[in-house]
Amino acid sequence: MSKNKKLSLSGGDTAEKFIYKPKDLIWAKMKGFTPWPGMIVEPPLDLLNQQRRTNSKCVFFFGSRNFAWIEENNIKPFEGPWKEELAKVSKPAAFRHAMTDIEKYIDDPAEVDEQVNDSCGMPNHATEADFDKIRDGLDDEEAAGEEASGADANNGLVAHVVGSPDAGEGAENNADSSGSPSASAAVTTTPATGGKSGGGKRTPKAKSVTAVSATKSAKASAAKTAQKRRVSSHQTPGGASSAKRGKRAASGDAGDEAAGSSPNARRRLETDALLASLAAKRGPNAIALLDRPVVTRPETQAIDMNSRSNTLADREIVPSEQTIGFLGLGMMGSTIVKDLIYTGHKVVVWNRTIDKCQPFVEAGAEVKDTPMDVVEAADVIFCCVSDPKGAKDLVFGNCGVLQLKDLNNKAYVEMSTIDPETSTDIGEGIKQCNGRYLEAQIHGSRQEAADGMLIILAGGDRTVFEECHSCFKTIAKNTFFLGSKYPIPSVSSQRIFLNVCYFRPADVGNACKVNLILQTILGVSLVGLAEALALADRFSISLNDIIDIFDLTSMKSPLLLAKGKEMAKGDFNPQQPLSHMQRDLRLVLNMAENLDQSMPVTSITNEVFKHTKRLGYSEHDSSAVFVRSRF
């Protein structure tokens, strides 16, 4: 705190008492300001409605010419042994202006006395119309005089806010710049000084106090709105705001007479100032949100038909003699078809985008125009598309699987991630057309598919499951048949795990349920990992250190370690797209809703993934949920 702000009026002989009367010149001390020259006056009617402490006096401050309630222990007579000490300390320009103002009052008190008498005579409440005229320039009477005489001297009164609820805050913000003691003082009408000291500068003139009082009752509601608008433009009561109005008026006279002083131009200036103030008040959280990274869509990785997985090369696989049809060459489908071709299977493919089929044609696959054509050419048809709707469209839609009324006991294997109801509908449709149905849900990432390390969860017709053994051995490390009473023997080096305890026999939909339950565990774990790493990032703790320590704990898992490293590097190359994870969570919640099962954590996890999709990371890897946790 500066030396001048440390000065106090409460020291000295505490037994000495002063009796103050109106017109007594005094020193008054307000919180946060130096002792300031003032005068004891009768309070204006506006101040009578304000709360005040006992033994308070109404003080008129010179310089800023504002009124405020000051306790008597913060008041001393102007003349006394302390005057020299209070006046000689280095003070801001506003204090020097106040000293000049009180000296002028001592020489000629007429001007200040007239202002004080006018202010104390009646309340000072300007109306909305008055404020608009002040803001836009001159009032109607002065505008008429301007047209008649060309220019008038500035001898009006400028209306200020009295008893504003934000007066204290506004003055506090300007305490260091102006040094005025009017930080929390109520403000009344102030004589404009621009015409006398500004060399012909014009300050807008308000409507007379009598006219304002006459229209008060008719415009009471408008006055409240006007008061709120005046608070933002008069944060520094008194001299500071008068100076701003003086500059604005001067620019209107000195600049372009046709446009600079017009009401429309002034309104534009006010609007620009308001927008600038809003931008200055923008919080750091908003800045962080606007500065988040620009989202770029990940590049589509072309399938490399020449690469081979070492794991897959070590397996002894005897390809099936049946023709394999495959519908859908997306991220997982294209990888599976590549492995089937590599292991010697005869494959017929179809895809909505025909261009994706070209690499497989070059590798030896056959391409058909429609799903129905694939069914006619193949013995076992696999389907792997992105969502339940796409899966049903391929079966029931135009040129779909069921356009053939008789499937001749052909097998249809649904590998798309779907809900149990969709799987049941597709299975019933296939059976009605003399076909066999197997749901084979695949659990794993794109890289695991390339390495032949997927997990297959199958349910439905067991004969189809046995016929697909060579295909499953190509793409999966473990296969579970969910729904058979009797186990089938393991074949070759491929282990086939059978679950015979928890599901009813031949119950289509069980594989979908188990797959979605596993996806729930994965989704919740990813969000927990993302939020934990985001917190570490806010603490400026190395994410790599967190991951290394996590690797040493009993909580570690290969998947979470891999996803954590992706989050630390910001590498969200899609292994399992975020949109697919959010789809799985949505399907899980729909299943739970049908059972009235409460899943609050899963619901929140789903919302987190939905929000990440809205940020533009739908096609990125599911580990991109880390980005949402950071912002």
C-alpha cells in the first residue's frame, strides 16, 4: 500500500471532539482513499434512503463533487495542524484537482453552494428518455437552439447515477487510476466543466431537474432500466466520466460533422465499447475452450494385402472347401477378408463402396454387385457392418439376402455388433427362408484382427459353427459357443472354449449380450483412465511416468496400457473408432432399460463419449475421449 493510503484521521488526541455543522470545510477519509477535502452539507433526498451508520455526516467531496456518508471518527476540520501534513504528501492528479477546487470555493463559494442547494432540494432520478438524449448528444431544447444559433456554450448539468447498487464496485476498480474518494459514494448531478476548461469542448446537457421530477411517475419502470445502463458507462463517478463525455463531445465537433456527431454514430461507438468490455471480461475457461486443438479427420488407412502376421503364419490352417461370402469391407471386415484369402479360402465380397473391393480382386477374391448375388454364389455368408440398422438392411432391404425366397440350407453368420433383438429378428428371417443362422460377435481391435487374435462369441446353429471352424481359427485366438448342451471337441491347435452353464440351449442373442457387457467394462475403464490422466496433466505430472507406474501395479492390463500410451502421445489412429464404442454403450443402455436395470455409471460414460463425438472425434480411436477430459 502506498504511503498516502496509509494516512488516517483517527489518530491524535482521541479526547478532542468536534461539532460539525453544514458548510464546515473538513478532511474526510473513505476506505481505500487518502483523506480528501470536503464539506459538511445537508444530505440529498437520494442519500436519505441509503443505509448508514450512526454518527455519520453527509460530506460533499471537492474535485469529484460527489456525496457520501462518512463517520465522524473519519472527519477532521480542514484547518488545523494536520493540514500541512495531509496536503504536502505526494497525491494523484485527482487530489490536486480537489485542492484547487476547495481553494476556489474559499475565494468564491457561490457556484458550489448553488450546486449543493440544487442537489439537496429534490431527488435526482433521470428517466430513460433523458439518458438516451444524454447518450446521443443534446436534448431537444438544445438541439433546437443548435439549429438556430449554430453553437451554444456548455452550461448544463450532467446527470449521474445516485444510489447505484454497483457504485462501490465501479469506483473500487478505478481507485488506483483516479484516486477519487467517490468509490462508494452516491452521485448526484455534476456541473459540466468541459466548456470552461476544454477550450470550447461540448458536454451533453441533461434535462432540468424540474422536468425530470414531473415525468418521474410516468416513467418509473424506464428509469430502472436506464439506471442499469448508466452504471456501466459511469463506473468512475464524477470527474472521470465527465472527462470521457468531454472527449466524446470534442470528437463530435472536431471530426466529421455529418457522421461523427450523429446519434447513429454515437450508438455504434457505444456498441463497440460494450463488445470490447465483454471481450475483456471473458474468463480463462472460455479462452481454454476456444483454444482447444483443431480436429482433423484421421486418414483412411489403405489395406496392405502384402503384409502377413507372424502369429497367423505359424498356424496350421486347412481352408474350407466351401465358398465364403463376405458383406461389408469396413475396418474389421477388410482385415478378416484379407486373412481368409491369405489362408487359401475362396471368397466372394460385396461392399457399398465398390472402390474398396479392388485390392481384394487383385488378391484373388470375386466381387458381386448386390448382397443377393453374394448369397447365390456362396455357401456360408458372413456379414460385418457398423450398426444394427445396416445389418437389418442387408437382410431385409432391397436386393438383400432374403430376396432369395429359398436359401437352400445356406448358412448366414452375423458378425456385426448388434443388440439381441436385432439378432433374433435376423435369425428368424433366415430360418423362414430355409437358411441357418449363427451370431458370431467379434471382440477385439483392428490390430488384433490383423494378428488373428480376436475373441469370437458364437450362438445359434451349432452345425454352422462347426462348418466355420477354419474361418474362426484364422481370425481368432479363442472361440466360445454359447448355447450348446454338448461340448464339441477341440480341433488341431485351436482351443475352442465351451460355456454350458449359464445359457439356455440354442438361445440366439446370448453372444450379443456377452459382447455388449464386455464393451461396457471397456468403455467405463477408458473414461476412468482418460480422466485420471487429464488430472495428472493439469498437475503437470508426466503422463509417461503415470503409465510406467501403472504398469507395475496389479491394475495393469495390456489394453489400458496401450490406450494410455496413445493418450500420452495424442495418437488417436483408429483401432476401435470412438463412434463404435458409443454405439455399444447405447445398445447396452437400451438392454438395461428393457430390464429396468439401473446403470448410472454407464449412462455417464455414454454421455462422455457423445460429447467427444460432438467435439469432432467420431472417427478417431476411442482413446480420444482423453481430449474431452482435458477441456
